[in-house]
Amino acid sequence: MPSPTAEELLASIGGLSPDLAQQAADRIDECRSLLAAGIDMDTVQQHLKDEGVPVVIAVLITTRLIGDHPSKLKAAREIVECSPARTPDSALSRPRH
């Protein structure tokens, strides 16, 4: 039986499989707990990356974590794509001489 979070995902996102909805819901609930415990969003994003969560699913999860933001999808995308977990290390990306 899907969790309430998975049911909400299934109702709001067409074409999402029940399995993927439940997996995302589990991550959402887990990340909400981390945030409630005082963990910052960059650390949450690092956790998602460490767990092998793809960027698109991390954006989905983040949309549910940021609440009622006026541009929720854009804000979530920026949070994920600009997090230190998802950006290349500047030392590694510098040209070598």
C-alpha cells in the first residue's frame, strides 16, 4: 500500500509508476526528517547524491521539501544543480599548466 506521500505524487504527476512514487516518497520523508533535525539543504543534496539519486528525481524530491515557493520547480532545480554535491570541484575543473 502506498504511503500518503506516494499517493500525493501519483495524484499530481502523470505517468509516474507506483514503485518510483514510493521510492521518491521514502526519500522525501527521509529528507524531511533530516531537515527537521537541523541538517542544511546542501547536506541533504549530498545525501541524495551519495545514495545515487539522479538529478531529475532529486529535483522532484526538492520540490516537495521547499514548500510553497512561488516558482517551486525553478527553485528546486537551482537548489539541486547549484548544490556543492552536484557542481564539479573548482580545483578539478581548472586548466592545468
